[in-house]
Amino acid sequence: MKKTLFFCLLTITIFGCGINKQAQQIKALEACTYKIKNVNSITLAGTDLSKLLNQQDFNIASLPGVALGLLRKDIPLRANLNLEITNPSTNLAAINQFEYKILVNNTDLAEGIVNQPVSIPQGQTVMVPVQMGSNIYGLISSGNVLSDIIKAAQKGAKNDDKLGLLTIKIKPTFMIGNTPVKYPGYIAINKDISNKILL
């Protein structure tokens, strides 16, 4: 009887400590600062956009992959977005995975899941790569947002010229015991789009 009681108390203590530790990590995560460092390896319908931004007379619709994609209503955009997370607190901040939404000028561009644990030690900064993939047929066919940004970038904009607004919203997931728990709402990070972040 005493052994059973001791085991029950030990289990409750361990479980309680686990929840307390998770609560500290969540609190540390809320204290973190988030920055979109840069966006690179941008391809549109299989074409590397970084090489084309230097051409003055470049038209998105003239790309073979885009022309075919318009017929199929499938124009894939791929890019790597680097998210910088800094933890100023005295506790470890940790995420098991997170959902994300990416918007340009408040228009939905992509969404997905980064299905890997992310740990940000106290007082440290971690770079988290987010691989973005999306069918942007709607954005191209309507002739706004992305086309406007590319045209502005081609006109010889300076590194600090604002070409638009990039927003990433993340919803972290935590594990409490064996149960995944989603963060209430999204953490939104905004960044002005300029030639400086389009690498």
C-alpha cells in the first residue's frame, strides 16, 4: 500500500514538474523577438527569379513555365525564408512544431507546417529556415501583389526602398505529456520587402 501511494505521489510530482517546465518554455517563447532575416532561393514555375530581377524588360507572363501554369491554373512559387528568433529570457524557449501563414501586402501567399522541434536557449538567437511552397495562380492571374513587387525591384530600387509588406504568422505547438497543444492564436511578424531581403 505504501509503495503504491509513493508511486502515485511520484507520478503526480513528475507530471506536475513537466507541466511547470512546459509553462516556463511557453512564457519564454512569448518573450522572444522574431525577425524575418531574408528570403532566398526564389523560384517561380521552376525559374530562378534572382537572376531575372536584374533584367529591365522582364515580364512574369513571358516565362515558359508561367505561360503553361496559367493554362493549368498551377504556378508554383518556392522560396526559403529565414526566421530569426531571439530569446532574451532566463528560460529555454521550445516549440515542437509550428503552423505558418505567409502574406504579402495582407494577401495570403502560402501556408504550411514546420514539423521539427525548435529550441532557443536563454539569451541566444536561432535561425529557423522555413521552406515555402505555394500555387500562386490567383496572384499572377489577377496581376497584382507579386507582379508589382517584382516590377518595383526591377526599376533599380535601392536596398532600403520599400517594395511591399511581408508577414509571417506562426502558431506553435507544444507537448504536454503526450498531448500536442496549439498556441492560442498566431504570432505575427512583419517585414518591409526590399532588395535587401530578396537574396
